[in-house]
Amino acid sequence: MIEQGRNPSPATPAEQALTLFLAYLEEEKRFSAKSIEAYGRDVAAFMGFLAGHLGEPVRVAHFESLTPADLRAYLAARRRGENRLGDRSLARALAAIRSFFRWLDVRAGITNARVSLVRGPRPKPLLPRPVGEAAAAALLADAAADDEDTAPWIAARDAAVLTLLYAAGLRISEALSLRGRDHPLPDALRITGKGGKTRLAPVLPVARDAVAAYVALCPYALDAEGALFRGAKGAALSPRIVQAKMRALRIRLGLPESATPHALRHAFATHLLAHGADLRAIQELLGHESLSTTQKYADVEAERLLAAYDAAHPRSGA
């Protein structure tokens, strides 16, 4: 509990209450610094709006009498102006404000159930952002290429990990969960993914060969229960190293920031679909619980085809 004297009263100025709220998030909820900064920014913006909306300095007592119309007026105001927010940012801001109201209920006895009646915008689900087939090939080739600044075994390791993401549709965590006993790779890997869901991931010869090339060069003994992929000092390879490698590759190849390791998993699904694979088969390969999740890849392919049509058809834009 926050020590006595740090709970707001109805007369407490809103800015002081916000300071206490952020201290609660840090000390009791153990939120990260970035999360606390985001909560503070969203709630402070709401308080700043209320000061003008109500025409007087805001105190804790004001939050008890606010109506859904007041909150909707704030959301509408944030949609306008130079610093207008999109649907996702508005939904995040509303979540922060509701969290603040729940804290006020517990710490100050200020209850306002009416704010829960306000529904924020429903952000459109983000479509996966895969890399193209040529970009995927370039990434894998460049990862494996000789580089005077990179030891050959590390280049082979990076190429093997990225190949597994693209050729088998693995997540980074899944690729790095492989043990020494998994080599040589079988025709299909039994992978335990999110939620403990198990699936079979077929292993293409190109992935098997990439892992074999890495193992042949790796200077560390790969015991059966130890990590298959090792860092420079022999410990289990960190996902951050894979992410950093991908970042360096995309800069070198001039690819967009969306070219992340997970984009290779997206590419695995999208490229299968483009070449005629069944959507339900892709669902099984990715380990998705719901077909609606996999459907996003069909939406990506449809969006790509429409963009190509729009760019190439002689009557486009006529």
C-alpha cells in the first residue's frame, strides 16, 4: 500500500493526484518507465482538456460528477487539431483514463461508473507486413555472406536462424528453443508455440542444410539439452541479437523498418498463400487457434493484388 498521506482527497488538485497515480504505477504495479510516461501523458492531456472544458482548475472531486458527454467531448477534441490522435491512440488514452478512475475509486472514494459507458473507437486490425520474396532471398543470402567483421560461424548461425523463420514459419522464440538433440533437423519439427499449442513444422532441405552448416562451424560443444543456437561467448543466443542482425541487414539492403524477424514468419504464410496453399493448411503450419487470425494473410495478398492492379491497369485513376 502507498503510505498514509499519499492518497488524494476530493480537494486535491488534479495534477497532484496524477503524480500520486504515477507513483502507484511505479511502486505497486511495477510498470515500465515507458508505460508510466504514456499513462502520464494521456491522463495529463485529459486533465488539461477538462480545465478548459469546465472553466476552472480541476480537483479530484470533479471526476465524480463527469458525464459520458464530457468524456466523449474529450475524445472528439483529440480527433481534431494538429496533434489529433488515431483510433489506436485514442483507445490507449481511454484505457489510461479508465485506469486512473479505478485508482480514484480505491484511493479517494471517488466513484464514477458512468465513464465505463463510453466506448472508444475500434481500431482496424493491423495487417501483417511481410517482406517480399526477393527481399526474403536477399536477406538470407546477405546473412550468410562472408563479412570481414563477422566470424564465419556467426554468419552461418544468423543465416540458419533467419532461414528457419522464413522456411518453417517459426517465431524467434521457437527457433531459439531448439536444443542440441534437435540436430540434425528431422523432416518436421514438433514445436510448442503460444498457449502451449503444439504443431508440426515441416523442415525444408534449405533450412536443414543451413543449420548443418552452422553446426559444422560452431566452436562450442552442442550438448543434447543445451541450446542449439549459441551467442558469441557460448551462452544461449538472445533474441535481441537476431533482431539487431535483422536491423543491420535491412539497413544494408534498403528495406523498410517493417522488415523485422517476425516479418519473415509473415512472409512464410503470405508466400505460401500466393503460390496456392490452402488457408487452413497455413493455419496449422502457423499454429493459429482461429482461422480468422490466418485470414489476415489472405487480406494482405488481396491488398497486394489490388495495389498491383491499380498501378498497372490503363484505366486506373481515370
